[in-house]
Amino acid sequence: MFADFARIHIKSGKGGDGHVSFRREKFVPAGGPDGGDGGRGGDVILEVDPAMNTLFIYKHRYQFRAGDGEEGGKKRCHGKDGASITLKVPEGTILREEHSGKVIADMSGDNRRQVILRGGRGGRGNMNFATPTNQAPQYGEPGRPALELDCTMELKLVADVGLIGFPNAGKSTFLSRVTRADPKIANYPFTTINPNLGVVDLGDGRGFVIADMPGLIEGASEGVGLGFQFLRHIERTRVLIHLVDTASFDGRDPVEDVRTINRELEKYNPEILKKPMVIAANKIDVSGNLPDDPVRRLREAFEPEGLRVYPISAVTGEGVRPLLEDVRKLLDTTAKDRLYYEQEFFPEDMIASSDLPYTITTEEDHAGTVRYVVEGPKIDRMLSYTNLDSEKGFRYFQQFLKRAGISDALRKAGVREGDTVRMYGHEFTFYEEEEETDESDK
């Protein structure tokens, strides 16, 4: 089964917490702090695997998580780093943030490996916080939190030439003749439901990659049939071969077929029609005796528009070589730059958002008691690594509130002595500072 779209949830590893411990040895009853730093969390990495051509493995597994860093240890021991996880993808895979649709990574061209989510930094142990006035810090720093994202993976095949046309136009037969690809061939609509890649070898090292795009139908640009799945693969190609059935056994008009598919391409992405295109008038081995001469009609309709028509037979091989030689010349004169999607979503910005300012709001319970609620990522982080049960830890947190201007902001918001202040599950009774101190009492 060909899978070119998948949804996944990825999460980096959390940084290990810094350790709180003190040196305890014989003859050293009051050693200093020796809590080690936590290990770094593992990364989530995307890497191109040349052996892969679908996203099938992501159809049956949704969650991918890197390892967490270990907590620091006694005796200044550093915690072990978490294991990174590498997600293998085929070339041409685009990773997007699911909710915004913004591009995180386009695994094409020179971009073969990219770190998508970096693991959290390990927290510092209490040995890092010793000062001449605080020689026994009772707190360590927590590890940075993990980052997680809901993402979509979309595969857009990377090929030099795209082979397009209605179902049963003979694309699979053509591909099997000009390459070593072995597509399934049969005489019913939607024979090909999977894009096929093949390499055309013209000798002397001259060749190109061609992709057989599954048959398009009217309305494909609006999602009719499997339209979106087919059309996304055409965007990366540099030259298009429009294969059209001149035999018209099912009553179709080859001229109208070309115009219909071109309309679908323009609706989906007008830039596609700016690519060099040739028309391969297929099945001349059985349409040569038709009274209206479909090849002549195709030439009269499209060569004035700059589209050259090549009469061919994918079954007998007639006319195929001149077509391939001219396509090679088109490739030689066409810019080699492929469609590349620039990064629009930067997961590291989620780390920067941890420095957002705090907010102060009020809430009132049924008894009419007003509480002042202080929230903000900086406060949350400070509370997470401060031991409020320790007198020194609580003094450290009070000093932080003053340095950050939160105490003054509370007064401006109307807080009075004895009012309750709530911060992320912790409730404090606000008292005016005494002149000699620079902190509030709990």
C-alpha cells in the first residue's frame, strides 16, 4: 500500500532535574552542597532514508517520544542524557505543524537530516547555587520541560519528469517500456492508485527520473476521487509529459482530455502549468485508421500554444525514443531548482514563549472573598524548582518576586495586607514588607 500522508505526535525528552544533596563523609560532618546536574533530554530527529518510498510505517504508529534526561546525583554526578529518536522518511517528505499547517521541515535536496524538537536542558544541582551568604542551598533547578507537537507528514515525490493523463491513457505501459519499473497494468479505471518511479537511461550517462502519476479525473483539484493525493506529487517535477489516448475506445475526445486535465492543474496550483510540457499522443498503433486523425487534431489545437505533440505507441515503442530525447533536452535547458518549502514554524519559539510576562487577575468565591491570581511561565518555572517548605527556599522565592516587580504590581492591582494571593496551586497571605526586609511573609 502506498502511503503519502500520515499524522504523528512527537515529543522530545525532558531535561533531568538538578539534585539536592550535601557532602557527608567521615571527619567532614558539614560538607558543602554536592548535588549534580541533570542530564539533557533526547532530541527528535527527521532523516532521509534512500531505501524508503512511502510513509507506510507511520500509518500504524502515532506517538514518538525521545528519552528523558536522568536526575543529577550525589557527589556532583551528572545525570545521563536521554536517548534521541530518529524518524526515517523518504526524500520529499514535508513535516507540518498540524493545527496551523505551517512547514517545519522539507526533507528535500540537501536537507537530509534535521533536528525537529530539541530535548530539554538538564537542571543545575544545588552545588551551583552556593554563595558566600548561602552556603547550603536547599534547592536545585528542574530540567527544562519536553516539547511536543501534533504534526502531519506529506510525501511529494521528487522526480525530473511527471507523467500525467486520464486513467487508461497508457501511462503504466509507457513507464514499463522506458524504465525498469514494473507497474501493475490492466484495462479498468484507476488501474494505478500508487505513483511509480522509474529511471530512464538514454545511454552515455544521460538519464532522468520519471514519475507515473495515477490517472486524474475531472474535479481532482477539489478532492474528487483521490485528487489531492495525486496532484501533490506533480509539484516537484521539472517537466511534464501529458499522455493522451488517441484510440478513444471509451468515446473520449483526446483534445478535450488535455484541456480538462490542464484545468484541474491550474485550479490546484497555477504554477504547475508554467512547467515545460509535451503531449504524447499514445496508441497510434490502433488509432492510425480513424477518420478524424486525432494526432492532427491535437497538433492543430496545441502546437500553436507552444505544446509539441509526439505520436507514440507505448506498446510497440514507435516514436518513444524521439520523445525521450527531446524531454532530455528540455531538462537540460530548465532550471534545476525544485519547489522547496521554506520553514515557517520554529519549535524553538515554544521555548522562548516561556519568557512571556506574568498576568495578575482576581477571582471571587461564593463567600465574596477576593483572591489575586498571578500566572506566567517564569513564575511556574521558579515555583517548580524552589523548595517552599524550606525557610531559605521561601526567602529565595520572595526575593525573586521583588526583583521581578511582582510585589509592586500586586500593590498597584489593589492587594492589601491579609489578602490571598494564588500562584499555580500555592496560596500565600500577603503582608506588607517591614522596612528592614525585602520580602513578604508567608
